[in-house]
Amino acid sequence: MSASKASRVGEEIWKTRIDKVNAELVTLTYGTIVAQLCKDYESDYVEVNKQLDKMGYNIGLRLIEDYLAKSNTMKRCANFRETAEMIARVGFKIFLNITPQVTNWTSDNNQFSLVFDENPLADFVELPDDGRSQDQLWYSNILCGVLRGALEMVQMQVEAHFISDILRGNDSTEMRVSLIRYIDDELPPEDD
Amino acid sequence: MTVYSFHIFDRHTECVYSKSWVQLPQNPDAPASAGGVPTTTTMSHTSSDEAKLIFGTIFSLRNMVRKLGGDDDAFISFRTAQYKLHFYETPANLRFVILTDIVTPSMRNVLHQIYINLWVEYVVKNPLAPVEHKGGNGVKNELFELGLDQFIRGLI
Amino acid sequence: MSYYFAIVGSQDNPLFEYEFGTSKQGGDGQSRFTDQVRHLNQFILHSSLDIAEEVQWSHGQMYLKCIDKFFNNYISCFVTAGNVKFLLLHQPIVPTSGSSSRSSTAIGANPTSPATEEAIKMFFTEVYENWVKAIMSPFYKANMEVKSPIFKARVAAAGRKYL
């Protein structure tokens, strides 16, 4: 599917098939989760990142089914480039109503960046002023987990992490996604 | 139209759900009695053997189809003298199989609808159901069973 | 014209303060409080809290207008729904004898004129909007001091824009 067609599909699904929810509700709910994690782990931000990723992973495992059902996807993407476009233009569009840019491909087509011009999870957010959060906390780290979980269900093992975040004072919010391998079909157990 | 049985296999090749409405006639001279009492036999011995056989068949056929027709080719159905087997596989490797009589047209859409309207809505979106349905765990909930039964009966 | 703006929490605890001067009529935005009175600003401002608490129930408005006066210091107040009080102390320049009448039309020169009331209302409203955004940050807890540089910059911008 071409990028422009993917955009149209994403727009169409967003308009017709998605139940909408108040954006602030989402923002505040997610914010509360992150703040509570920071409290529970006593501002061990490395651990908070890990927990967010884990939560995202569990969301991704389920969310992919909703994605496939809503987008009526009947067949696999032909290559990882197409996968990236579908994630950005259909996936992010229908679940968050944003379309991050897909850029910075490596020459082997196995690694790309998602650059977020807007991020509904991070509205209103200012990181704690403790001198560490700006260097350690990836506030929207749940998104990495979501991608990892969702792609694993469609036989792609990926690694995803943020490399910059406007909340930290960087110029942009950018996530790096790398394909590690395609997972083979599981074979039925041999009959005795 | 007669629907004999229905199976779901997860990506770990395990049969996570099966249900039969009418017994498949073993003898072609004795026609199946339609409208029999539906029996849900998830894990009884004979049905689990049957499920294993079905999975082995569709798995081999699907791989063979892909070898002959390319990766995008999909195995849709096959028929024998007694029944027709319809197959639909999601990109997440969830496989839906339904066995019907031989004159039934393609049920691929029906299986797709079951996936979208029943599986995703009642199994995946149930936050208390596990992600992996080992031993059919989490699949056999009332909404899913009821929805499936009504949907299939609506077709007959 | 000099301003001292403070936000006081629902437990009468200070949350934020900012001092600035007028930017209208060629003002440079710097306050002109003398060092002798600067430390008094906090006292004057906080002493008006009692009046604010009385007035706030008398009508349903959030903007209570000018509620208190102490010599040449006027206090305007705005109460949020969460019972947080925005207090603005404004101190018009004492007209020196022989000053031109032009200065009397400036915002703030006459602290109780409708034009001044309106300007302060606009200022409060804008600060309120930004206040809500600031306290929506998940890391902010109720009645915690607001240290956000972004919020401070926005208050400064609102001050420049309206006062």
C-alpha cells in the first residue's frame, strides 16, 4: 500500500469506525500513571521507563488485533518500509489521531525513526525539576512497548526506544525502531 | 446449508476453541440430521484428535499454497465428497476454520466477521482474559459463545 | 506603575510570586518599588486575604476587582474554582506636582477606573488559563509551589500584554 493511500485509509477509519474519547481524559490518565510509577519507584526513572515499556507491550499484544480488525488488513506488509508507513499513517492515526513522520532510514531498510510533531500523551507535562528526570525519564516510553508488542504478534521482533523528547528540551520527539528479525511460524508438535 | 463444526487455532498451533453443531456423517448414505443439539467439546479426547488432524491439514495446505502461488497467495477452502473446509488466517496467525456441507459458497467473509465482531470484541478486548489462550482459557466466555451460536444459526 | 503578583493556595500558602512594571505608555516592564517598601508588598498583599475570603462569597464571580487599598497600594483579586487566589498589588506612580494630565489616562493611573478593571481582568483570565495548564502537569500536586519557568514566562507575557 502506498503512503498516500495509507493516509487515506487512516483518515477514513478515524472518521467512521473509531469511538472518540476526550483527549484530556487520556492525557491525564496517562500522566497519573507515569507520576504514580515515579512515586512508587522513588524516582528511579530507569525502572519507570522499563515499567512503561512493559505496560505498553501488554497493550500492544491486544491492540494489534483491534488494529487488524478496524483496518480490515487481510495480508501482511510486503516489507518493513511498508510496515513503518502503516504504523505511522494508520496505526497512530486511528488510535491517537496523529501521524508521526517516518524518516532516517538506514541503508539496509531495517531501522527508521518516528518523529512526533505532536504528542497527546505529553500535553501539559513538565518533567519533575530534580535534575535527573530530564536525563533519564522517557515520558512517553509506553509507545515503544506498544510497538514492540503489536509487531511481535505479526511476526516481527523489533526494538524501539526514544532518542529525543521535547519534554527534555530537545528540538523534537523521536523514536528509533529497529527490526531484529522476522519470527518464523510455529510448527505443530510432532505426532508420536 | 449445514454447518458441522468450527475451530480456532492460535499462533502457537493450539486449538483454543472448537464447537460442533452437527456431526459430520461418517457414512455418505446416512445424511446428517440438521438442527441437532449443539455440543461444545473443547478438550474431549476425540475432538482434540480431530482438531489436531484439521490443524495438520490446513497448516500443510497453507504452506504448500504459498510455495506454489507466492507468499501473498491464500489458502481459502478445500472440499471432499462429504464436506467443505473454509479457512481464514489473520496477519497475527490466528486461524479460523469452519466445516460445512459441500454446496456452501465461500465462508471466508463469515470467518472474517467472526474475527472482527466476536473474537476482537469479546475475547481480545476483555481485559480480564489472558493474552495467550492456553487450553482455551478466556475464549469460552458467554458473550463470545452466544454471539457465535447466534451468528452461525443465522446463516443456516 | 509597578505590580506585584502572587498566587496563594487554598491553605493560604504562597505558590507563586512575580514582580513587574507596566509596559504601556513606553514603560520598560521593570517595577519601581523602592527597596524600602518592596518587602512590605508581601504583607500588604497577604493582609487582603481576609477581605478576599469575605467578598468571594458575596457574588458568584471569580474576578473580585479591587478589594483592598493600603495607602497607594491597590489589591485586585481573582479566585479560581479550586479556591486558589490570584492577588495583584498595583501601585500607581504618585503624581508629582505639575505632571502632565496625559499620564492620568494610562491604564493603572486610576486603579478603580473601568478601563483598569478590564485590563486586570484580561490579565487574570490569561493567567488563569495558563495556571490550569500548569497544574494539569501530572507531576504537580495540589498546593505545591509552582516553579515552572514556562508558567513564569507566560505570566510575564500576560503582564506585558495587558498591563
